[in-house]
Amino acid sequence: MSHFLKTHIRELIQLTDDEFEIVQSLFTKKKFRKRQFLVQEHQPVTEIYLIEKGILKSSTIDSTGKEHILQFAAPHWWISDFAAFFKQEFSSVAVDCIEDSEVYAISYENLNILCSKLPVMERFFRIKSNFGYVALQQRILSLMSKTAKERYEDFLKQYPGFIEHLPKQLIASYLGVSRETLSRLYS
Amino acid sequence: MSHFLKTHIRELIQLTDDEFEIVQSLFTKKKFRKRQFLVQEHQPVTEIYLIEKGILKSSTIDSTGKEHILQFAAPHWWISDFAAFFKQEFSSVAVDCIEDSEVYAISYENLNILCSKLPVMERFFRIKSNFGYVALQQRILSLMSKTAKERYEDFLKQYPGFIEHLPKQLIASYLGVSRETLSRLYS
């Protein structure tokens, strides 16, 4: 029985061991190496991922070939192209590994089975979806109305402990600034 | 019994008339005039709103006094500072009426009572939260990686039928362009 998965879910809801067996049976453990993709752009998105180990990012490439980073994710975070997953459409962002990673994957079908069998999991995923919404709202307000320095400070608050794990180029891309500007923010 | 509220909820889940009576008892109908605020910045956010009539917006004012628009909302949309509401923190966006509006309001306490009494409402709000997430993800990708013309096209797709109801200044603010740039996009 996965101690990690159980701890993660029990942070928000109560489950008996029998109920947790159902949960666990619907997840698949997967390992990915640095630079491997979990979701590629313009493909069906069949799963969402809970991270046990590693660091991942979701990003999009614009028409000039430039990468824009939507989010980073570390252990206990969820990642995917949630928009495409929930709408069962092709992805508009890619998800790949910044480090070797281990995740728990659940498919669209299994998510629906899980919520039907255990309605309390609706609550779990409602709360998680609300948290995801909160993170995106902060990101939009940051992008729309803040200076590069304020965006950098928001980044440090939102991703405590991440900074030493991320290449500076990726942080610059997340903030929407050049490497040179980022160096000035560091100092 | 509110036909509007019942129709809105039954689009996603099934409820008996008795169950719907519980739902309705936990909502409050409210009317607001053009320019009135439902949520003000830096205040507690006690309710979320389902719009029956009118058009509203959520926005933030930056340190230079410039308004940035997070979203517009019309009948059958929900609006609030959801981030502040779910985290029970002070608001970072304001919500006000672009036209005279009528809404169904539900408080944080009543939302929790509702989901406890009728677990199927967890499903309703999970799906709604997912939709909200999808809209924000599209907004971020638009802000990060698209040209003004592409953002304008995204706006038309996301808000069909809105354009004739919105002052051009607000559309320009939503897109993050000047009035002059917006005029060029129209033509």
C-alpha cells in the first residue's frame, strides 16, 4: 500500500483502508527520466499526475519557437494539461521532466469510476481544483499587473525551495524576462 | 421555486425537487446596479455569485492606478474572487457590475452545508471549478504567448455575444492594449 498516496489524500479527506485500496487500484505508478514528456502538445491528454519525486513543468511553444512556462511542479503537486484533460481535447501545453521523476497517474475513465465509487473523492478533487484555480489566478494577476521584480518575488513565494533546482533559463522564461534581467533581480 | 437556478444546476447533475428546495434555501437572490461592487479589493470575500441577469467583471488596480481585467461574466457564469473565497483571505480582485445585474449568492458556510447535505453538489462544484481552471489556463496562455491580434480572436471565442455589451475601453484593458491598437484589431 502506498504510504505517499495515502498521506496525500488523507490531508484533505478521511478514507478507510478498504476505500483506500479502491483509490490505489485506479492509479498507476510511473517513472520518467529528465527531459521525458508526460504530455506532448496537440495530443490527446489521457491522464493527470500526482508527483511523488522530481520536478516537472508545463509549457507552450509560441509561433516564433519561444517557450513560455505555465507552471512548475514538485512532490505533492498535480500536473497535466488539465484544461485539455477535463474537456477531453488535444493539449495546448506540454508537460516534461526537469529531473528524473516518479508520479501516480490516473486516467479520465478511472477518475470517473473513482468519483462514482467513492463520492468523498469528488470533494478531494473539488478542493484540488480550487487550489489549482487559485495558483492560476495569482499567475494571471502577476503577468498582467506586476513589474519583473514583483513577479520574481511572487515566484519565490509560490515556489519556496525550488530556486536551486531550476536552471536560470527556465526561471527567466517563467517570469517572461531575459537572462540579463533575471541576473539583476537576483542581486 | 427558481426555474433559472434549477435549470442551471440540472445541466450538470440530477436533483429531485426536494433536494432542489435545500439548494435554493441556501442561496440568496441579490440585485445590483451598474457600477456597484459585489467584491472590493483587500476585503473579506464571503460569497460567490451565479449571474441570472447582467454583465460583471473582475479586475485589479496596479500600483500606477491602471485597471487590469481578469474576466467578464454574463448570465449562467459564476463570478467572485474565488481564490480569496476558497482560501478565506482578503481579496486581490474587485468584482463590479458593467450593467444592472441580478445574481444568486451563496456564502462559504452555506456552500459547505450544501455539499455536506447533498454530496452530489460536490460533483457540481468540482466540474464548475474545472471549467474555471480551463478559462484561466486559456487566459494565461493568451497573455504569455500570443500577439494582440491572436488575443483579440481568443476574446471573441471566449466571450461570444459580449462585444456589443462592453465599452471598448474595457475590452482594450482586458487585452492589455491601447484603445488605438484595439481599433486596428477591429478593422
